[in-house]
Amino acid sequence: MQLKSIVRLLCCGMLGWSLPTAFSQERHRLYTVTNPADTGGIKGHMSSPYKPIQQILAMPPNEPRFVYEGKVLGAARQDFLFESLPMALYDLLVVYEDDFYEGLE
């Protein structure tokens, strides 16, 4: 009975030791890096709703693992620009401080 308790304690201790190292790995890239040789791009202006864009993302619907981050421009932060994208159709995700819109094409 006592041997089982010791084995259980050792296993839990080893698991507890390995979990922090597994979860503390640094993520190197959250968004897909663009290739300057690609000539595609998207430029736009969001007139409605009239509030500043916090972040804008573009994703090809047939390749959801690729997520490109756009630049938010202008004093009102309603203009956006994606440069050096592969030629494709993209769904846009527009993030505001208190809301978001997805599926814009």
C-alpha cells in the first residue's frame, strides 16, 4: 500500500516538473510572414461602424492556417493595408475595442 503511494507521488512530482517546461515554450510567430516577392495586396476603408480598428487579419478560406496581419492606418484608424500577399481570395477579420466582424470578403 505504501509503495503505491510513493510511486503515485513520484509520478505526480515528475508530471508537475515537466508541465511548466512544456507550457512555457515561447511562441515565435503568431501570424504568417509575408513574402516580398508576392504581389498581392488589399487596401480598404471601414466607414461603418465609425470607430477605430484595433487589428485586422486576412485569411484564405481554403487555407485557414495562414493568417496575415494588416496595417491599420490614418488618424481615425479606419484605413487598412495588406502588402505582399499571395494572390488569393481572403476573408477579413476586423477587430475593434469592443466588437469584431468576420467573414468580410
